Amino acid sequence: MRNTARWATTLGLTAAAVCAPLTGTALAAPGSAPSALYAPSALVLTLGHGESAATVAPERAVTLTCAPGPSGTHPAAASACAELNGVDGDLHALTMREGVFCTQEYDPVVVTVDGVWQGQRVSYERIFSNECVMNAHGSSVLAF
């Protein structure tokens, strides 16, 4: 009986945590509540110098939230979200812009992106030969 009470309490607290923000919004502004639920899009992007995310300490990290609207600590959240929406969240589709010339210097940069894009789990890691090459891929997304 004791486990049943604990389970019921856990279930109740979970339901309250999930539903409380929805009811609070509805009570605060009944006319401005969204008409439909949206799939979340929130990412954490990190950058570090080295050849593997497992061995590199992140030097910079930003958050990027695109749904319901662009926000986070990313310096260009609106344009980064627009760019990601243009490739349906496929970070591999971010290609190098034409007309960008970078040196052949090898100073590897590791970029990782983890989070959720339109409700689907995202985990991305890419090694660029240097920061110039990284900045040329996905002009807004990776510019942090």
C-alpha cells in the first residue's frame, strides 16, 4: 500500500508540473492562449578547439529556442531559427557559402548541438578544420 501511495503522489506531482504552466497561462490571458500545441525546438550549441567532443572542453555554449518563437542566448536567434527552418532542422544540410575563402590552417574546432527539434531528439557533432570554415557553414546557426 505504501508503494501505491508513493506512485500516486509522484503521478500527481508530475501532472501538476506539466499542466500548471498551461492553466496559469490560460488564467492569466484567456484570449491569448495558443489554439494548438506546438512541438518544441530547443537546442544547446557548444564550441571547443580540438579533434573530439569527448576530449575537448567547451569554450563557448549558447541556447537556441525556435518554437514557439526565437529566443535563447544565441546572438542571432531569429536568423538562426529561420536558417534551421529552411533546412527542416537538418544540421548536415548547412553547407559552405559560396565566395568564402579560408586559409588552409589546421586548427580544428568541434561543434556539438544537442536538444530537440520539432519534438525529435537531435545530437550533432562536427569537426571543422578551423573557425573560418565553421563560420562559412550555416552563417547564422554556427555564429556564436
